[in-house]
Amino acid sequence: MKPLIAGNWKMHLNRADAAALAGELVRSLPAPLEYADVALFPPFPYIADVLGAVADSDIEVGAQNMHEADRGAFTGEVSGPMLLDVGATRVLVGHSERRHVFGESDGATNQKIKAALGHDIAPTLCVGEQLEEREAGQTEAVVERQLRAGLDGVSAERANTVTVAYEPVWAIGTGLTASPEQAGEVHAFIRGLLIDIWGDAGARVRILYGGSVKPANASALLKTPEIGGVLVGGASLTTNLFLPIIRAAE
Ligand code: PGA
């Protein structure tokens, strides 16, 4: 399977810059793009504009979060049907900023994963340990808890719609990257868990690495066994950083 290079724009850019960045990616990449899948996760208000800018390309567009209910009195939230309505086909679930800044629980990630799958929106479940947890030797326990809880009750038939992203919290936005060895160890552990949960179907799930991915480290990370792509924050906000990361998959 081709590696997935995903850009998480978080709460950055404005409408014009978001569309311009997406358009520049389309113009700079060959079509079809043989060596990678590319997905962009803009802020909610810009999803439609970004979709317009990538219309004639293979670039996919998703949301950074969604609510598990289809509709209701949930001020400030956005539902799966609303995402589908504007054309988003992917969603990030349980990003560490959702978990640690907004207090999202493992249970909530599970409901969101199930709701996304129910609407045929492809979820990316993000998991990862905090620095204290790594230092206390709890990395595997934390990742296992987040993964098993997030995927609880999801059948093997849906495995091919799910992506997992391992993002050590201490590496996000800090400039500290997990070394390919550190990332590879956790990716291998996650692969074992996915096979335990889903059998053969778990062997085919893409596992992305995220956390200070840059042009300088992308290629080594992408060559590491079990790393099936990268989830890029800061370096996805400009073409001069994001394009070389995409091309590192070649
Ligand atoms: P970063 O963010 O690349 O800026 O570290 C990654 C992420 O949070 O997905």
C-alpha cells in the first residue's frame, strides 16, 4: 500500500491561504501521484474551499475532529453527516490535543470512530504517550489502552477503513522527533495489537507516525518497517516544507 502523507493544519491559516496552499500542492505534484496518498485536514470552515482547490487531484480532505451524534443540542460541535455534506471523507479522532487540551476520553474516541465508520468517513485514530509516561516505562501500556478502547467493538470488516497514527505527545510541536528506532518499536507493537484485535485484516492497516516530522527526517521514518505514512503538523503549513516530505515517500 502507498504511504499516506497527511497534513494536520490545526487552527492555522486563513481561508485564502488554505485554498492557495492546497492549490499549490495540486500544481506541484504529478497526477496521478504514484508513490503516495495525500490527505489534508484543514479547520472546519475551510474544508469546502480546500476541497474546491483539490477537486481535480487525488488529494483527500478530512476534518480534525467530529461529534459522535448526527445532530442535536451540542453547541460548537460538528457531526459526521455535516462533514459528508461538505465532502470530507476522513476525520482525525483522539488527536493528543483533543485528549490533553480538551479532555477527550478513550470512550469518546470509540464513539467517534464508530460514528465515522457508520457514515463511511475514514477515521484516523491517534494514540501516543506523554513524556512522563515514556519515562515511567508506560509507553506500551498507554498505547495499548488507547488503541483497544478506541477500536472496541469495531469489526475486522471495517479495518480497511481505519488508519492509526502513533504520535508521541512529547514529539508534537516540540522539534523532538522519535528516532526511527523508537518509532519503529512502537509501530511494531501496534501492529501486533491490530493483528490481535482483527487478525489478518489488522496486518493491512496503515500506521502513521506523527510528531515533528520535517523534510530532514521524513525519509528515514518512511523507510522504517511498519511506518505506513506520516501525520504532519507544523511542516504541512508551507509547500516548501510539505512538498519535500511528500516526495520523501517516492
Ligand atoms: P507537528 O504536529 O508535526 O507540528 O509536531 C503533528 C501533529 O500534531 O499531528
